Amino acid sequence: MAPSLLAANFLELGNEVEMVNRSEADWFHLDVMDGRFVPNISYGMPIIAQIKKKANKPCDVHLMIEEPEKYAADFKKAGADSLTVHLEACVHLHRNIQQIKGLGMRAGVALNPHTPVMLLENVIRDLDVVLIMSVNPGFGGQTFIEQTYHKIQQLRQLITESNAHALIEVDGGVGPENAARLVKAGANVLVAGSAVFSSPDPEKTIRLLKTSAQ
Ligand code: DX5
Ligand code: ZN
């Protein structure tokens, strides 16, 4: 379970990080948006570097940016443990994956809702993470796209048939109401922003999401 800090209270960022540290969450999910690949701008390396100083769990950085290869080394320096690029933003996806691994990070590829899983066929064995977007990237708080369950099943099948080890991460509109079904379809890591940070008891919601994932 990976809380997305996009929905955190940035005036209380230190406390939010400590809450995630105390919780049963596995990773910090950090969303970077450039206003080009997606129609929104979030935060970048300086904020990630601050979070990293306090975080006691791996930082999972989700790049929703064009030309991610230009910044991979900077995100490593800022503290990214895993770096996920969007397939739709990469002309030379294989090269980008090798670059991320060469820098010593776990390599992830994210797929927009319309992007078929089969496009990963020739790189799946190189990947540590596949991030299935269950909303169109760019904003928190959107409605979960139901087709995602089927897509996770297709990806699970591709991973098994290819003898690959990639984790399946699902991001967008995830909450206690769909967590168990996502895990049943084959998801390993659930990302949740608003479900966690808008809840009256975020730590409890993280625990709930975690237990539905078991
Ligand atoms: C959306 C981001 C998500 C976002 C999820 O583009 O990639 O990580 O924070 O937010 P919720 O859980 O509110 O849909
Ligand atoms: Zn994300």
C-alpha cells in the first residue's frame, strides 16, 4: 500500500510523512507532473529531497513528464528508490528502463487507461513495477475506471507467461471499496491519495487498505 502525498496537507508535510512512517504503508508514492504530459503541475526534486530526509520507507516516484530521461539522475539524487516513467512519454522505452536500472533504482513503467498491456511484451522481464493507471493521470480524486480489473488480469497473465517478476501497482480512484477486488484481479501495490488523506483517520484507512490487500 502506497499513500500518494499529492493529497497531503503541504503546510503539514513533516507531520504527514511521520504519519505514513508510523502507518502500515509500504512505500511513499510521489507524483511529479510537468504541465505538458499531463494538464497539471505538482512538485519536483526539492520537495522529494525533503520528504526523503524524514521517510523511513522507500520513495516510489511516478513521473508524469515528457523526456523523463533528462531528469532520471536528478530524481535518484533527490532520493527516489523506484522511478516510474509513462510508456506514452517514452520514444526509447527500453533505453529509459536500462538508464533507471543503471542508476540503481527499481524501474517502473506506467500505462494510461487506453494503453494496451501487450505493448509491454518485449520489456516485461526487465521491469520491477508496472503501474496501471485507473484514472487519466494528472489529478487526484477522480473516479475509478472499471475496465482496470480486466487490464490487471491481462497483465497478470503476461507476467506469468513471461516468467517476469514485475509488481502490479494500481493508481487512481483506489479506496476501501475496490481494494479487495483489485488484489483479487492480481494487483500487488495499491496507491491511494484522497482515500487516505481525506479520511478522518488516515492511519486506520491505510491499515484497512493493507488488510484488504491480503
Ligand atoms: C494521479 C496520480 C495519483 C493520484 C491518485 O495522476 O498519479 O497518484 O495522487 O489520487 P487518488 O487516490 O485521489 O485518485
Ligand atoms: Zn501516481
